[in-house]
Amino acid sequence: MKIIVSVTNDLSTDQRVDKVCSTLQKEGYKIVLIGRKLKNSTPLNRSYSTKRIKLIFNKGFLFYAEFNFRLFFVLLFSKKDTLLSNDLDTLLPNYLVSILQRKNIVYDSHELFPEIPELVHKPFIKKCWSTLEAWILPKLKNTYTVCNSIAEFYDKKYNSKFKTILNLPNKKELEFGVFPFKTAGKKIIIYQGAVNIGRGLELIIDTMKLLDNCILVVIGNGDIYETLVKKVGNKNLNNKIHFLGKISPKELNKLTPLANLGLSIEEDLGLNYRFALPNKIFDYIQAEVPILVSNLPEMKRISINYKVGEIIKNRKPTELAQQIEKLLEKDFSNELKKAKKELIWENQEEKLLTIFKDFM
């Protein structure tokens, strides 16, 4: 059976999609993964086939329109048995082709797309995505998502039957790299992931002024990356806060274990963040790094159930600095070793394969 998987990103850092494709390929499925090509896209070395669509437009309405238009025709004229759409921004062409050619379709919702913070002040665009979602989702039979809260939300809204496939890392042995700056005698606080609004990065930058013998490392890129770099410079914090930009998953796996604390301190900017269960939380745990997370349902559940860190008590820099200082003195090593054995992708694979076995 041939499965065409589609996403709107450039494929290089989407670990969830890579794990899904690899799992399906191991089971004997022929996989083709489609994304987009950017000017700075790095070469791919995957065990399955990949295709990157080169676009004229790379942001805004014209990007989504062009990508969906091109994806529609790529899907239409490609041999396939099943279509796997990742997120709402690839769903329309996948759905139309599945109807026109009577092909199986599976949908993986990585987030509540119409509720992303970038659309908070764009009501018309948000309405367009919501209308598209309301039109297609109730018609889909094979759907899954990243956490129970999103599954329950869709089940109530559309009477759908979303399954939950947690976005867990693969089981791996610890590897240690070296940061490109001095860290001797310092406690390392790490943030990895998208550098966008609502991620709590402004808060932790303000908090770092109050923390002695600590370094903050920000790994990732996004809409406010340059703004934050300038902010750090203006506050004369370049010796305490380091931005490494976007790096490969392989490099990241060697740097995360060097940290003493991993951050996932998103703000409650609507349902998408409220229900968030970021990949980085599980990456921290797999690297045996304690976590500090927001007081939001899914993150809180992991922290409480596995006892691998703490929940933010107060989002004021002075209060947060005091909590971090105390947290850095605690030992979570035993709990982290237990949690990392359970919270791995290998324990999600059978649930994923069950969805596709219905088509065999």
C-alpha cells in the first residue's frame, strides 16, 4: 500500500511526521512525504521518499493558496492508496482528492489550527479556517491528534472519534555535545522550539536578569526571533542568554542533556495553547532534564503524574526567579529515569498502525 503524507513545512525538523512515516514504512507501507522547499532548506536523508514543492509565495494567504493548489495536482496525479493529511492547512486538497478518486484519507491534527495565536487578531482569516474545518472534519472517519484535550474538544464539537497518538521521542541513549560558549560553573536553562508569541520567552528573558550563575539557551526560530535578540542586547544580557537558532534534531539531541532545567512556559492565549502538549517536554524528559511548565491542563498532567518537575506558580519575574532557584537545587533523576522508559514513541506505534490496518 502506498501512502502519501503531506505537510506545509520544509520537512527538515518535523519530528512527529518523520516518526509516523518511519513507523509506517517499517510495517511495509510505501511512503512519500510531501512538503515545501525553502531557500535555506537543508538536504534530507530519509529511508522513505520525499518531495519538496518550490513556491513563489512563502507567507500569508498567497502561500496557503499556492501550496494547496499545487498540492492538489501533485496528489491528483500521483499513485496512492491512502492520503495522510497533517493539520488543517493541508486538509482541503487531500479531502478533495480522496472524494474525486475514492481514496482512503487519514487526518493528523497537531493542534487546534483555527485557535493559533497568530490568528487572534485576524478574525476573517480565522473564520475561513474554522469554516473549512467545520465542513470537512465531521466527514472524516480516521482521525488522530496529539493529546486527549484536543481529541475531547473535537469529539464534542463534531461528534468525531479522534484517537490520541502522543508525540513522544524515540527511545535513545544519552549523547552529550558541547555548547559553542562557556558554561563552566553555570546552571543551564534551555528552551527549544518555536520562537513565537505566547511562548513565555519575554518572561524568561526578564527573569534572567534576577538569576545568578545561570545561562539561558534558546534553540529554535520563529516570528519574534530577531525581536528577542535585540531585546537581550538592549538589556545587556548577551552573556547570560544565547540564541542558537534552528539546528538539526541530531544536534539538538546532544545539547538538551547538558541542561539543568527545560522550559515549556506557554501563555494561555486561547484554546490552542491551553491544550498544548509540546514535544519539547518529552524531549527534556528523554534527556533526563527536569521541566518547568505552565499551569495548563496537558502540561500540568505530565508534571504531576510523573513528578519530573514543577508547574509555574507565578508569572512575575521576581517570583519566577525564586522558584527557578529552588527548583535547580532539587533532584528529579530517579523520576526522570522511570518516566523516560514509558514516554517513548515505541509505545505509541501500535495505536498508530491500528488506524491504517483497517485499509489493508
